[in-house]
Amino acid sequence: MAEIDAYLTEIIEKRGSDLHFIAGDPPRVRQFGDLMPLRPDKLNPDFVKQALYEIMPKPAVDRFESKDGADFAYTFADKGRFRVNVMRQLNGMGAVFRAIPSKALSLDQLKMPEAVRQLCRANNGLILVTGKTGSGKSTTLAAMIDDINIRVKGHILTIEDPIEFVHQRKSCLISQREIGVHSPSFASALHSALREDPDVILVGELRDLETMSIAVTAAEMGILVMGTLHTNGAAPTVDRMINVFPSDKQSHVRTMLSTSLRGVVSQQLLQKSDKQGRVAALEILVNTPASQNLIRQGKLDQLENVMQAGGANGMRTMDTAIQQLLDSRQITGKEAYKKGINKTRFEAVKDQG
């Protein structure tokens, strides 16, 4: 049993989402959104180094020693799987372990709205799931992939850094590739994916111009492409996709996106009112003819109005989603005010803890 396993066992028992294992600091657990000490004693730098080197695969060790940082996945017996980031910091080494459920939850288990289920039924195009780090993007995408895996007979290809959810074959053939192990970059993996007869491609992160360019092209070619971006809100996501491209290409990209984009799901996690878990608030943009028109014309600031008026198509803004959670008493007024976009909307309830 590895030294780190005792700490990870505690994380699982406490239903924590992350372990912060940093030399010179006490180990900490993120539990339902709050970061709290796991044990009082500070971690010895030599102990941290030994514990991390014990579980790091050789490619991660090589990457860490040359780049001072590495990502990898660690499977802990049959208890769970963790995405790990190892880095150097002021007092020595450190790592953050993100817990990944042992199997993907279904859309029903996540209580996903019908609009998300409808997006999974698209045969081609681009679906973006966005939000800040730790907002549950991977969990949502894994549920969407699982839904397709049950219904469709096809080939799903995932490109991740590192592989998080390990999907079992149901109706689909599933190929999972890890950056740094099976391919040098997202762009090169995506390039070769176009020749691997995929029906669905999941791109762990659309992080640069080349990756985004190939993803949009693949969506135009009739493949269903799913990807994540670290953006807050549906309209800023479309804006970011377009502005990554050089200015002389942007009108062309707007036209491509207006036809190939299927929808954007932007999410954040809010602490439940009983403080015993978190619940997702989802902003949803479905690419209706009205949305297409605005994207083509570059009037992205008006997408908010389309979402507010598009309830019949399953669309909603983040504040509407938060209001629904507040009305059903799943979250407190204080949490709604903290996470709301338009603060004045929640001003009257901000002190309701």
C-alpha cells in the first residue's frame, strides 16, 4: 500500500472532491466546496517527495523533472481513481488529487435537464461544456458520452490529459487516448482522430488555436465533437472560440460556428443548503436559428436575450438556473448571491444563510 493511500482513503470517506498534499502545509480536503485541514501536522518535504515518487508513472517522472510539473491519473485499488497534478513550490513538492467517480454517472442520476439529453442526440456538430476548474465539466461530459454509448452503435474516441473516466464498451467501440502517453498533444491526436472513423470525439480541453481549428473542421465534416473550455457563460464561450482565430479569419469562423455549433452548457457547482453536497447550476444555449443569426453577425452580446426568451427550447441563463435552485430550497440565498451573475437580482436574499 502506497503512503498516499491512507490520505486518499480519508478523502473518499469524507466525500471530498480534492486532496491538497503540499510540503510545508497540513494536508487539506475540499469538502462540498470548502477547503479544510485533514490533519493538523505540516507535511515534511522529504515525506511528500517520497510519497509522490512512489506512485508517479515513469513518463510523469520524466515530465516533472524536465518541466517542474506533471499530470497523471492514479487508480487506488478498487476504491477510486484520481487525476493528479504534481508541481514544485516554495517548500518543496506538492500535488493536488481530484477524485473521479469509479464509473460515469448517468444523465438521470445527475438530474440533467432535457435540453442536455437532446444535445446528445445530435449526429454531428460541436457541443461545448464550460466552467471554471472543478465545476463538474468532466462529470457532465462523461454522462453524455455514457448516454451515447448506450443508444448508438458507433465509435467514440476520447482525447484527454490525463484519462479521467474509464468507459466500458456498451453499444459503442470506445478508444481512449492520453496526452503525453499515447499522443504528444491534443492537436496531433485530433489530427489522427479524423482518420480513425469516429462518430464522436471528446476533446478534454480546447486550449489553443490549432486544437480549436481542427475541432471546428471535424464538426463540419459530420462528426459529433464535444469539448471543454475554462470560460464562464455561454456567450463568452462563443466569443472566446472566435477570438482565438486571427482577425482575418474570424468572419469565416463565425459562419462555420453558426452552422456547426449545437449548444453550449456552462456550469458551476453551488453548495447545498444542508451543506452536505453540491448541486450544479447550468446555463444552456441551444443553437436555434435566432442564435445562428447572432453568431454569424457577431452580435454575441445579444445571445443572453435569446437564452432568456428560449425557454421552450430548453435554454436558460445562469441566474435563471440559480433562481430555480433557490426557489426549490436546494441552495441558500447567501450562496445564490455569491454565485449569481447579476447580483442585484439576489440582493434581497443575500443574508439568508
